[in-house]
Amino acid sequence: MTGLRRKSRRIGCNVSFLGGGAATNLSGRITDLSGTGLFLITNRLIPVGKQVHLEFELRTGKVEAVGEVRWVDKGPPVAGLGIRFLRLSAASARAIDEAVAAC
């Protein structure tokens, strides 16, 4: 995805992630975050369109959301998932917005 298509400010980060959803256990590291989604480095690649439950901790608070896999990077150098937030609580959105604003 090119920078021209992005509408939200993104930050680089290094946050541990454990989550998934029904029969989908994911773990990895979030390396890119915005108010609309994230990039997760993981060895478990799941199909585009699949919804996943997201839980992770930022310095600004805990984030709980439902996201949808929008794209898959099979690597190298890294494999991972581009995930767009579908449902995000007000507290989770605030934690992300504050983390992005702090950078």
C-alpha cells in the first residue's frame, strides 16, 4: 500500500500481540499502528477478509478491537498481516490516538 492511499497518521511501534478469534490463535509484533489499523509481523498467515479479535497494550492503555485482514505479506524479509479495525471501543480508540499523537 502506498503512502498516498493512507488517510490516518501512522507510527512505528514494537508491541507484543496475542489474539485471534474463533479457532485463530495469532501471536507476533505490531510494527505499524494508526487509528484505522495495524501491521502485525507473524508466522501465522490467515486469509484476506477474515475477522480477528485484537488485544494489546500500549503505554496509553489497553486496546480491544475486532479487525479484518486486508492484506497479507508473505515475506521476505518479514511475513505479516495488514489489519483494518472494524470495531473499536471509545477507550481503545483514545489509547491509539494518544499513542499516535505522542510520536
